[in-house]
Amino acid sequence: MSRSPAAFLPSPEAALALTERSLSPLALGMEDSKIRAVASEVWALQAQGAEVCNLTIGDFTPAQFPVPKAFMDRLVVEAQAGQTNYTPSDGIPELKKAIADQCARELGIDYGPESVVVGAGARPLMWATYMAFLKPGDGFAYGVPSWNTNYYEYLFQCRGLVMIGKPEARFLPTVEQVEAVLPEARILVLNSPLNPTGTAYRPEELEPVCQALLAENQRRERDGRPPCMLMYDQVYWTLTGPGISHCHPLALVPELAPYVIYLDAISKSLAATGLRVGWAVVPPHLQKAFKSVIGHMGGFAPRPEQRATAWYLAQPELVLADRAAMNVGIRERLGLLVETIEAMRDEGLPVELIRPEGGIYLAVRFDLHGRRTADGTNLETNDDIRRFLLHTAGLAVVPFQAFGLEGDTGWFRISVGAADPAKVVAGLERVRTALKAM
């Protein structure tokens, strides 16, 4: 008589103790994404038939933002042609060339293909950057709110040098904050346009930061100490708002070339979050180390996606046309939000926002702490406010605590990548009604 392994699994009570004995301390202490925890509650309500305007996940739905048709057609051609085997660990040559050409053409940075490392999205390249430069106890400088950076501080057992964003600086780390942490930092992480706020550095803000980093590394070079590397995450750079120009550290301070790693991907620029093609552009003398890390990680982008991306990026006119069309849709949705929330504010309702400058996000503050809802519930925390908006008004948003900014500030992220304009209008009208009833 055969025996099932399932019969030998521990009971729920015993499983908890066995888990604690089995896992490493690092795995035991690791938290799941707070963003996905919020989203899970939303999905459960939707499954019950509730009307919810879900503005939580930083993703795109094909119904609102499809991947460009020319790209998808090419992807099918590549897959059907049998382009399905392994790739070089740092990317196929034609994709590396297409990326290098785009960097030179649009960003004015011409390192050549030997500076490019391709991965399965930007995240493996982010991980590789931390692996390449950090050891436990090193200073890890980053701003909050920011996407998942605090989790990497924990994973790499570093000392967090946290720069707390201020609304008056649009939540971007200022030069004064950067100068305060640079002496202890091994890595400085900057993201522009910023997730979760949708704000972007202006040249007059980023250049002083870059000059401060250059001066710090010049001092370290004289002393024979390791440099502070800048990891510049610009995956949203093609999605800038009207009148906003993306700025790059190396375009502002070219002397930083030995110290800058910058990340990009098709995930946001093509609404292709599930197709997993990203890249890092690194100083050429560091490329071999990055290639080795990615190789052992196995973080390769699939060959059909790489070949389709190479073909697509090599056609600048097509890229720019598709980018312009995508930006129209993003600005339409963000514009609806801005117009309606500013109208609520003008009506005396307790809301404010920071006008978006890039990406797919909007930073909104619901100043409801200490207020009482129509059913008598006191709102004391950001999570109280989040649940009120979700269950009373059917609006799903993410508090800034999910992005490392502690404290009940009333600030939330709104994401429009999956937003149906009609549902946005209806959801905001429910919010207006709920706020007036308080």
C-alpha cells in the first residue's frame, strides 16, 4: 500500500515551530511587500462584487495600456522562428548595441555595447548592483518614500542612511540630505521620476547632488578608499509630463562616469511589465563583474523578448511615436485626478496633492487624522484612512508606509497604469460624497 508524503506533513501548530527551526534568520525576518498586502484586500473585495477603483499596483493592464503592437508582432515572429534557447548571460550582442545606441542618441551617453548588462527586468540588475558593492555593515543611502529600498537594506544587512523626503522638496532627496550621508555611504540610490510620488529631479536640483558625490569620491581617491557608487533608477524616464525633461547624472556631471550605474527596462516604457527585459549601463571596467553576478543568478531575459527589444529600439521613429501615444493616456488619467482633487481642495475638503512630473503616480494627502466618519469611526492612522477610502468610497490607494516613510502623514500613492478613466471619475465622486458626510 503506497503512502502519501502529505500524511507526514506537520500539523499547523507544529508547522510554525518547524518553520522557525528550519529557516535562516534572514528568511525569518524578511517581510512581504506591503503594497501587495494592500492589493490582496482589494482583490478580495472585487471578488465579492464590490465596486472598487483600484489605484494600487504600479502595473499596466492591457485593456488600458497595451504593449505596442509592432513589438508584440515581432515577439511572436521571434518565438515562432525558434529563437528560444539560452542567451549570453549579459545579453545578446544586437540588444546591447541597440541599448547603447539609444543611450547615445537620447541621453548623450556613449559608452558602447561593452558597458551594457541585460537582465530579466531591472530588478536583477538592482540586486547585482548591491551584490557588487555592498558588504554587511556598509552604509546604504536612500530616500523615503521609495520603492522597496528598505527591503534591500535588510537583505544585504547594511546600515541604512535614510533621507526622509519632505513635501516641500516633492519627496526627492535634497543636496543637503545627500551631503549629510555621503561620508558614510558605499552606495547612494536615487530614482527619478520617483516611485511613489511621480516627481522628478530638475537639473538645478540633481547637479548639486552629483557635484557633492564627485567631491566625496575625489577625497576618497586621494585617501585610497573605496568610492561611493550612485545607482540611478530611471525606469520611468520616458514617461515625463508636459514641460518636464528627464535629466541624467552623467549629462550634468560627466566626471562621475566611473561611479554611476543606471537602470532601465521595457517594463514601464512599453507597459511590458511581464515580458522582463531590463538593463544596467555600467562603467565598462565593471561590466565583467556584473556579467558574472547575473550569470550565476540566472537572471537572463528570454531570447525572444531580447530579440524583439533589439529590433524595436533600433527604430527610433517607432519608439517615439509609441511613447507619445502612451504619454497621452497617462496624462489623461493623471489630469482627471489632479483636476478633481484640486476641485475638492477648493471646496474646503481635506485633500492636497503634489502635481505629477513623470511616471504613472500621484502623491495625494488625505488630512483625515482625528476625524470621525459618518458611522462614528475615529480615523487615527494612515491605515484607518486607507480602509475608510476603500470600504466607504471604493477607492484603493497605498499609504507611504509601504514605501518606507514611517509615520501617519496622510500621504498616499495613486497609480494610474490600470485606471479606467470612467472608473476614476466615479471613484473620486464617491470620495467627495464620503468626505462631505464626515
